[in-house]
Amino acid sequence: MALISVTELQQLIADTLSARRRTPERENIALLQANNRVLARDIQAGINIPAADVSAMDGYALPAAARAGSRWRIIGESAAGHAFSGDIPADGCIRIMTGAVVPDGCRCVVMQENTESGEGILTVTQDTAEGSNIRRAGEEVASGDTVLSAGRILRDADIMLLAALGFHAIPVWRKITVAVLSTGDELREPGTPLTSPEQIYDSNRHTLLARLSRLPVDTIDLGQAPDDPGQLEALLTQAAAQADVIITSGGVSVGDYDYLRDAVDHIGTIHHYKVAMKPGKPFVFGSLSESCWYFGLPGNPVSGFAGFDIFLKPALWSLAGADPVPEPLRFSAILTQPVKKSPGRADMQRALIRRDEAGNWLAEPAGEQDSHRVLGVSRANAYLVLPSESGPLPAGATVLVQPFTEAFL
């Protein structure tokens, strides 16, 4: 297969997933567990917010608009949770607190700062128009309003809204199941000794599992598989019966011992491999059954790290029911150092971004850009998103950056 662009592969994945989209199962979960889950149906408000006319300020509720210098008798008080009950005479007023119910018959609230009081008498020191400082019942949310739509990824502010509306259980799509596998006879588990120079620790699988923990997925850790075609096929076949998605690292290039691509092609279908992106050219997208998708990441850890951000995250959100699928935050920054690049492939270089005293975003490469350099990724907080046609760039050039969201509070 020929190389295709990053945009073309993203669109191919999106279109292929959409053509075989299965509606996830719905479940009701407690509100406190709903953060970062995908809403399964539209949410309509069952109450008004505010539930009644309430005061926007600490002050005094009056039965009419007030002129500066007018005097009123203070006859009672309305506090949050303790509304005033009773009739208010034409020359009377009620001491009222922020959020308290405005008594029937009151037409405005005078801010405390615009009053003087003593011996039960209030003097207004500034004109106050009818309706001032009153939040009307239902002015923010009216009962029956659709406040959240199906497909939304719920976040902290949504939990606040849902709690304010009295919801304690929320309908969401069930988590999808993602299996993770590393391949390579050279791999060893962290915490065990390396007994020969050709052995390395398996960083890819642990990175994938850590990154998946931020998504609405259940994971299956398949561990490490040897470079054996028969064992790989058997393991993939078994995993495909349990998982919605299988992600592997290593074994998808064109080397003599890169068996995974052949195993996937034998069991299921490869929809595409090889993308014009650096790092991460050998990226495999396929399916192992009608219900199990396959993503094969390169063995070099930085290639897999970038491939996850550019291709896997939007695909997994789509499969989890998100609509629309979230797009990464990107914005412009000014290079403080020259950048090396050859035209031909899009480049996701690791970078450090910061703001100067004037508020401009600045960017610089985070060390050497080889796809095996894990220290540079750990030090970086963003990608430089360099298009395929771009060549080397001088200091002072404007570039597009994509922050690592977890690196910013």
C-alpha cells in the first residue's frame, strides 16, 4: 500500500468506523461516576433554575421602584432556605439575602450598598428601577429545556449542572473494551532484570494502558507475545472474541520478524497501513472480526505515543459514542530555535511551549527528535505540528502546536 497523508488516514478510519457503527449498550450510573463518560440520551430539565424569583444581591426587597431619598419600614427578612411569608404594606420592605426567595408583591431589590438603615427604617440612597437585582424563575433553565445532548463527554461543569437539576443517576454508554498487546522477543517486564544487551523493557504497553485510563474504556492487558506467527494468530483470535478494540505495539513494519501485520491480514482485514507521518509511518488499521477493530502501532515508543494521539484517541472516542468526536487543541506559537525538517511527511516533533511576558506562545524542540528517545517526550509538553510540505524552519517562524493536555492545569 502507498503512503497516505495524516488527514486521509484520519478520514479513512472515521468513515470505516461509521460504516460499521454499532450502538453501544446504555447503562445508568451514579452522578459522581459520570465524569468523562459519554451521555447516552438527551437530558431535559425537570425543574426551573432558579426555582422561584430570587435575589441577586444582599439588600432589601421593595413593593415598587424606589427613588433616592425614599423611606420604607423594615417589616421582616427573607434568607436562603427561610422565605418571608406574609403581606407587605405599600410602605414596607423586607431585608433579603442573596439567593433568597423574593416575596410575592415585591418589584425590585435595592443593593445594601445603596441604602442606609436605622430604628427599623430604610432610606434608599440611589434610584432603583422595577425588576432590579431579581433573578426570575426559570430564566437560566426552564423545566423541559434540553440542557445536554446525547454523545456529550461529561465534564466537571456538567456534573454541577446535573446536580443542580436534581439528577442522581445518569444514562451513559457502556465502556468499550480495549485489549493491549506488546510483541517482540527482546521485551522484558519492568521490575525484572535484563540478562543480555539485546533485551529492553516493555515501555509501550505500560504507556498505552496509562493513556487508556483517561478514556471511557475497560482494558485487557494481554502482556507480551513472542515473535511467533502461530502464537500471535491464536492470541489475536482469542482476544477478538473479548474486546471491541485490540491495540498492539511492534511487529507492523516490513522486517523479517514483523509478523503482526501478516497475522491480522490472515485473520481479518487490513484497511490501511503506512502513513506519511514522522514518527509513526508503519501504522496499521484493520479489523479482526465484525465486532473487533485493530490498531497496530510501531515498536519505537515515540512513534506509538504520537500515533495514539493522532489516530487512536479520536477513534476510541467515536467507538465510545462521543458525538461530536473531540478535536485536539491547537494554536500558533513562535519558534525560539531553528527546527530541522525535510519535506515529504507531516512531522509531530516534541516541543516545549511557554508564554512570554507579553502573552505570546513560544516553542522550541525538546531535544533530538529520533523516535526512540523517550526522555524527550517526558520533557516535552506539546507537539510541533509541521505539515508535509514544510522544510526546515528558522527561529522566529510561526508554527502550529498541540499541547499535551495532561501537562497543563
